[in-house]
Amino acid sequence: HQFSVIGPGSGNVFRRNRIWNNGSGILISGPCTGTIAHSNVLFDSADIVVGSSGATTNAKVYNNTFVKTLFPGSQGITVQTGVGTTDATLVKNNIIIDVDGTALTVDTGVTNTVIDTTLFFNNTTNIVNTGTGTTITNSITADPLFVSKAGRDFHLTSASPAKDAGLALTDVPDDKDKVSRPQGSAYDIGAYEFVEAVAGFPAPTIFLA
């Protein structure tokens, strides 16, 4: 995988990465606990995978933007088991679109996954859950209205349904551009926080790196 943590370990952080045109995305694999992947942008890429070898507990997948899998039939975010158990994974405030396969998968043997506030759009299938004790709440199916998907600018426009629609997460105090959250009445979903232009001041700098 492009970015991997294969335990033993605890509290590892993957943040503010831009991964594209790659057969591998992000792998969180045990034995590890408390690993967090947040504010990452993945496009034309493989998935974010939680669980593979060794016990993986309390992983957090927060405020990521995933656009288009590299291979047909792939996934966007996958929570799975391998040699060990995968328990209490938290998947919150993510955008997953244009997946030619399943956008979000929770496999058999996985326990107590929480999926909250996901924006889905134009995926073959949004969620497949065969895990035990999974909770799925506050899913949205809508075009996220990026600035320019064709231009690979996945910042939000003012009309985006992801704007002010996210959960407040203390583990994610800022976005991929290091803009503090929230900028509006609530956190935005995805890797970027929308920044309102202020009359008399230049527009905020946009980073695509």
C-alpha cells in the first residue's frame, strides 16, 4: 500500500495526504490500536483498508475524500479481518463517490464498527455490511458539488451538501489545507472545509498538492 501501518503500534496518524493513480491506498493493520487516517484525498486509487494481519482496534477513518477507484469492482473504504480481529472502527465524515464497486464494506467477522455521516454519490453500491454490531447513521446520497472534479479540485463549493453537514470531531481540528474546523455552523464532510470569501479580501489560497 502507498501508506501502511502494520503493528505493533498505537496512535499512528495518516493525515493531509493526496494519493492518486496508485494501485494501493492506505492500510491500517494490526496489531495496532488508535490509528487515525484523516483529511486525506484519494482519487483514481485503491481503497482505505482497516484490518489485515493482527488485531486492529479503535481505528478512526475521518474526513477523507475518495473519488473513483482505479480498478473496476474495487472498494472505497474496507473494514476487514485477517489474522486477528478488527473491532470498534470509527468511520465518520467521509465523501465516497464514483466507485465502480462497493463504496464502503464491513466484512464478516468485523465487530462494532460505527459508520456515521457519509456522503455517497454515483457508486455501484454504497454499503455492504456483514459485520456484527455495525451501526450506520446519517448517510447522504448527493453530488458533493466540488469546485472541479474534472480538474481534480475537490474543495467544496458554497452549494455543496457536505457543507456544515458533518460531525464535530476533536481528532480533526483542521482540514487538508490546515484550515481550522469548523468555518461555518458545523464541520464539513470530506477532507476540505469550505472557506467563505470575505468582501475586500483576496480569495483563500487553494492547495492541490
